[in-house]
Amino acid sequence: MRKDILNEINFLRKEGKIVINKSELARRLGCDRKTVAKYLNESCCISDKSNNREYTSKLDSFKPIIIEKVDCYGASAKSVYDFIVKKGFSGKYGIVKKFVKEYKNKNRNTATIRFETSPGFQAQVDWKENFKLLNKNNEIFEINIFLIVLGYSRLKYIQLTSNRNQKTLFDCLINSFKYFKGVPKEILFDNMSTVVDRKTSTFKTITLNDKFKYFSKEIGFTPVLCRPYRPQTKGKVEALAKLMDRLKVYNKEFNTFDDINNIIKVFNKDINNEIISGLFESPNNRYEREKEYLIPLPSDETLAPFIAKYKDYKVSKESLILFNGQKYSVPTLLIGKYVTVEDTDTHIQIYYNSDLITSHQKSEKVFNYKLDHAKEILKSDALKSKSDQEIEAFIEKNLKSLDIFLDQ
């Protein structure tokens, strides 16, 4: 018995899908349309024979709220309980805890099988987040790796990044399309904030944010959001994320960020030559049959607005980055880390992960400090025994007379 088909039909009916597209469901579950029709009929019979007696619970009217808070925001059972009590729930915490636990387990453990997508139809996207590697000098490098895999061929594209913001996502997607020499018809994402508008999304209705919606429309693919607690939906890219653990062998085998980047490029090439378990072919071989089904690449003119003008820079021991021959300050807590610099006409914007850390006006000076950064740098080293007033006096007397741009 194909429980996965029956479970999917039951789920769709609970979601209010009265008319179910048998062809679409068959494609996604890797079976014949007639098989889906058979299980549709069986599920109707089971429903008709079931006990018509309805049971009510104090929790029933609050279940949609609970599901929304758990799915969209990862709320705990206790926080949900406290929230619905304020909305009028009079039951005990135990039934809320039990419902949340059963709901999560049901969605995690729903039976599923591997299904094959049509050539050119789908790709899946994810990140390997905050991955740590140790270089030869025992410095910790915390990196992110963008992951995308074509559904049919399993051809993979991976890219090293220092953050996961939306500009980086656009950049990685565009690079992957160039690597694939085309665009899949749909791309599957989880509910990442760079894709979803969290403010307007609910459990039943997930809204794309405006920038991502415009990006996908211009490029020509359809974004698809996977259901919460169903990692199997993104099984191919989840498997790719696990493959990244093989990079741990390179601990203490590199020096710089660029070294890791080169390692990842070679690794990407290697995994696309490996034989896929159960399919007995490499992704590169299967890609030869898939590439003609991909949507042609958009023009450079279409892509240009989405290509970010930024690079990654390592913060020196002096809490400075070297950009186009000039040095610019950042907070001392970023010493040894990599930051992303966005180059605009008049300023450079400096980011760490997705957060804007500071902005500097471009100048011809060799050293460019924010006043607060200068105080922090001096206090952490040369003038660590001095008071704030003494440090300010030192800056006024010495730094302002040098080839230094000092900004508030």
C-alpha cells in the first residue's frame, strides 16, 4: 500500500483542496495518474465509513493560531500557550504541549518516497550555514555555502559566501544559472527571510517579498516554498548540505579565505563527477540530457540590476580593511573576520553577515576612521590604561594632524 499517496491526499483535503489535480500529484509522487485516482476513491470510502460523531475540544478554535505561530515563527509550546491564554483559551498547558508535539512529529515523519522530476523542471536551494573551518594558524573561519541542485540530473552548484543576505542570494542564483547554462522552470526554497515576506505571511498563505518576486519574474522561474517540517520535500538539497561535512578534512590545510574558495570550486567539480547512488550515473552525464530543457539565460541587461557590486575583505589586527588602497575602520569585535563591502558612488557600506556594520564616505586619505572606532581601537591596545577623556585628548592632538580622515 502506498501510504505516502494516501497521506498526501488526506493532507490536501485538510488544507481545503476539494479538487485535487491527479496529474500534478502523480508527477510529484512518481507514480501513475491512475494510481492517484485509485487512492482518491479509497480515501473517499474511508471517509464515508468513518464515525460521524464529532468531538470538540477547548483547543479546536485555537489550532489555526497555534499552527501559524509554530510554522512561521518557530514558537515553542509554552510561548504559544501563554499567547492563546491572553486570547481567551481556558484549557491547561498539557493539551497545548501535546498538540504541538504531535503536530511536529506528524509533519516530520509523514511517509515519503524519492520521486524523479522531469528534466529542466525543478531545482532546490539551501544554505550550509555558519560552517567553521580552522586554518594553519588555528584561526577560525566561519563561512556560509550556497547550495543548489537540479532535480533531474542532480548537477550541483555551490558557492562560498560570508553572509546570506538577499543581494548575496541573487548573486549566487545568477552564478548558478550561468553554471547550468540555463534556468529551471521552478525553484524550491524554504521559508527564508530573503524570499518570504514574514510580516504578511501566515500558515496557509505565504507571501513572497516584493524584491524576490520581481527578481524571479525577470529571470523567468517560479518560486515554490516547501511545507514546514517536511525536509523530505527538499531531499536532494538536504543531501547536498550533508555532503559539505566532507570539507572538514581541510581543517588546518589552508591559510586564507581565497584558499577555501579554491577548495570549494574543486570539490564542486568532484561531486558532479561522482556516481549517484541508485541511478548509476554521474550528475554530469545526466545533465547532458537535461540542459536542453532549461530556460535560456536572460540577457546581461536583465541580470545587471541584480548583480551586487561587493567583495569580501578580512579585518586586520588594527581593525581596518584595505579597500582600493585606502584603509577603513570597523568595530574591534570584527578583527580576524570577513566583512562584505558594497561599493556605491560616494560611500562604502560594510556588512557582517546580513547586518550593516558601518558606512564610510570615500576619501583619498590613507587611513579613514570613525571617531568611535578610533576610540575603541586605542582603548583596546595602545591606550588601554587611559580614561575616555585622555583618549579623546590624544585623538584631538595627534590623529587629526596626520593623513587621516576622522568622521563622526
